[in-house]
Amino acid sequence: MGKKEDAAAAEAEEARLAEEAAKAAAEAQAAKEAAEEAKRLAAEEEAVRLVREAEDRIIPDLVECMRTGPPVDTIKAGLGLAEHLADDPEDAALRLERAGGLLVLVNLVKMGQPGQQEFAAKLLGTIATVSKFRQAAAAKAGALAGLIKLATVGNKGNKEVAARSLKLVVAGSEANQTSAVAQGCLKPLVELAKRGVVHQKNAAKDALCQLAEKHAQNQTRISGFEGVDWIADIVLKTAGSPLAAFNSKVAFAMLVSTPANIQSLLELAEAGTEAQAGVALRALYELLTSCPKDVVSKMSNQAEIGRWAGFTVLNSLTRVDNLMLRETAAKVLGNAVAGHQNNKTLAAQEGSIASMSELMKKGTAKQKVYALQAIGNLCAGHFDNQTEVFEAGGVDYIVELLRFGRMEEKSAASFALAELVAGRPEYQTRAATLGIIPVLVDVLGGRLPLSSSAMSRAPAALEKVARALGNVCAGHIENQKEAFSVSGVPVLTELVQAGRGGMYGQKAAAAYALGSLSDNHHDAQKQSAKMLGVTSLRDLHRSGSLEERSAAALALTRTKRGKTALDASLPCSRTSSPVMSRTMPVFRDTLGSSLRRSASAVLTRSTT
């Protein structure tokens, strides 16, 4: 037994030792593998570091090659930089700037051989498009001076490249626009635009446009070379396709849309070719819509058009054979009189009402729309113009367009009708006699579509239709009764509740019309209360926009129950009954000046 036990113990000891040996071997193997893995990772990290260092040196080395290498190597280095800029523009441009590459490129543009100048100019333009920071850095490094010099003394191809890159360096940067002109860029660009080949003309035109965009001082300097007519010739010579023709008008407007050029633009529109007249009208339109920075600037531009007999020119253009000129002239005229009382008088004296009435009756669909908008603007708050339009049969034809016109015509006709009948009981009566009230109510209620091709109601047009109904009924008891009899109250109440506010203005216009229909009309007041019209107006007065609150307040004061609701919702209930002006399309109340101005805008707001 003792021997067996000793043998078993010996076997156990051997097994233990073997296990420990195997464990030690495994640990040694793991340590070896870990050491090898660490060595591999270290090698990879070193390789990555070396690659990064190599990458970090690529752009500086390319820059150095451009600085010191022979011309052929310089061009190859430039191509390499172009590839890096295409792959990662921001990183490559930043590395190039840090390596002093901008100064190298500028020097090559100024003093390099033609091939070097070409790629260096292209690279400067590419870098300027990466970001505003890189654009500013390029200008700071002297890119403007180098490109201007190249556009002046370079060969034909390089002059074009310089103009295109100059456009990119100044685009959207007022500081660079000003600096480029101060450094003398206009002379070579104008020369290139006048006497260069087609591609050079295009490049110079584009550069001039970027220099002039939203920069009145540059516009004045550019047009001061030889007047606006030569600029018109430049942009028209580059217009081939319809899109290019449209772009030429935009380009011309960018170049000359400054108040100092209004007289010249009117002269060009009057005495120039049809193409010149077209671009001149586009520039005038920009001066009245996009270019003015504020209302004062716009009114100043409007006054300049009136000062230089602009309405005589515009009226003559509405009678030419060119359909597009007629349309654009009507559009410019409508904007030139919008909100400007003196221009309304001048335009009427120079025959604008007659020309717009003729265009409204005999023009194309678009011409009718712009003529109607112009008539509305001419009549807004102007007693004599209302009278002249009415005596020319304006109400009759406007009502006809509201009945049978297309959507755009109905919308514009609604605006014109609202301004024509405002505060004129005899005109309100005439419009009602022609059956316009049921038409307006049916349009608002969706029973009469605004367009035969679109059965849904157009949101932008409904505001004008509601305003027209409000002005036709305002202070006119017979028209109020007729509107009530054709379900005007429920239709307007629905629009107050579910209409679109904000830019569409449906809620405010419907609230005004509902108030006009209910004023001193007890049946309408009762029905409005029964159909929650008063509740809807009260909610609108509490939570609507300023204009909506003003219109709701006016409507609420026109019913006994509405007056109580208004008093409860106002922070201070010291209000008196409003008085409707019968001589101006403006309603008055005592709810405070800001509310009064906004309420007036519901009626007197002009369209463009």
C-alpha cells in the first residue's frame, strides 16, 4: 500500500509540474506575441507618422518648387496644388497659405512666364472660392494687383483668365470690390469688354458685374466711362439663347442700377433699340424693387423717374409692337407709382391711366395683370385718379375680368377694384349693379374657382378678393344687404377661422370684410354672433399679427356684442366708435397709432 501511495503522489507531482510548465510556456508565447504586436503597432505608427510628415511636406515642397524651380517644374507643381485643392479645398488652401504659397502665386502672376501666369492666376481664383477667409487672404497677399496687371499687359488668353479670377476674388466682398476699383481694375476690364474677343468680353462682363453688385459707388464709376448705352451693348452682344438674354438683363441691372443713372436709363429706353430698351427697363425695375435699402431710397428712386418724365417714356413703351416691352413697362410703371402720391398725379397727367386701361382691355394675360396692378396703385388714396379710371369704364371691365379672367387676372382685378371703389359710394353702387358681390363671395367660398385648371382656391389671391369685398361693402348698406343675402357672413367667418395669415394676409382681410359687412347691419351682426364670427375675431385680436389684431379690432367695434368683446380683450377699454372715412381707402379708429397704421395697411397696401 505504501508503494502505491508513493507512486500516486509521484504521478500527481509530475502532472502538476507538467501543467506549470505548459502554463509557463503559454505565458511566454503570449508575451512573445504581445511583443511582436507592440513592435508591429510601433512600426505602423512610425509609418503613419512618416506618411503624415511626408504629406505635411508635400504642399510646402510644391510651393518651394514653384518659387525656385524651372518653368516646367513650376507648372507641374501648380498642377499638383490644383489636385490637392480639388481633393480637400479648405485644408490644402490653409497649408498653402501657411507655406507662403499666396505670395509665390502673386509673384508668378506679376513676373512669371505666360504659362506660369496662367496657372497661378487660376489657382488664386480657385483659392478665393474656398471660403471668405481664403478670399480675404488672397486679396491681402496682393492678388488684386497681380490680376489687374495681368489683365492689362498679359497675352490674350491670360487677360481672360485674369478677368475670371478677378471676378472670384471680389465676389460678395465689398472690401475687395472697393479695393479692386481703387487699384485701377476698371480700365483694363472696360477695354477688354469693349474690344476683346467673345470669351474675353464675357469674362470682363462677369467681372464688372461682380464689382458692381450691391455697390452703388462702383456702379456709378463703371457707367461713368461712356454712359449706360455702351454697357447695354456689351451685355447684349453676349446674349444668344433666351437664358443668356435674361442673364444679360440681370447683368445690366447689376451694373447700372444706381439712382444716378435713372435719367440715362430712361433715355436709353426711349431712344435705344428694343434690346436696349429691354435691359434699361429691367434696370429701372431693380431700382424700384431689389436695389433700394429702405423705403426712403425707394421713394427717392420713384421721384427721380417722375422728375425725368419717366411716365411719358413708359406709356410710349406700352404701345410698341414688342409684347415683352409692353409687359415690363407696365410692371415698372406700377412700381413707380406705388405709395407715391406725387407720382400718381404725374403719371395721370402724362396719360398713364389711358395707357394702362388700354393694356388692361387689349393686352396679353400678363400685360393685363401688370396693368391692373398699376391701375390699383394709381387709384390707391387718389380721388382724381379714381374718377378718371371710373369714367374710362374701368369698373365695368375690372368686374368682367373678375367674372371670367384667369387666376392671376382675378387676383389683380380684385386689387384694382378694392382701390378704385374705396370711399366712393357711387362706384360701389356701380360695381354691385354689375353683379360683382356674388362673384366675390363665390370665389371666397370656393364655389367659383379662381382658375378653370385649378379647382382649389389660390391662397395669395384670396386676400385681395376679401379686401375687394370689404371695400365694396364699406359704409354702403345696400351692398351690405346683398353680401349678407348671398352668405357673405359664413364665408368670411370661415376664412377668419381657417384662412392663412402671415404673408398671405387672408385672416386680416377677411376680418376687415366681415366688419365692413356688419357695420350698422343688425342681421349680419346677429348671424356673425350666431356663427361664432365674434368669437373668431376676438381670438384673432388676441393672438394674431399686428395687422390681424388691428383688422379684428375694427370688426369687433362694429357690433354691439363685438364692442363688448373688444373691451374685454383690450388692456385699456377707453375706445370710441370708429368712423369710416368716405374719401380715402383708409379706416380710422382710436385704438392707438400703431394699430391704426396697421389697420390702414389692410386697405392701402400696394402690390408689385
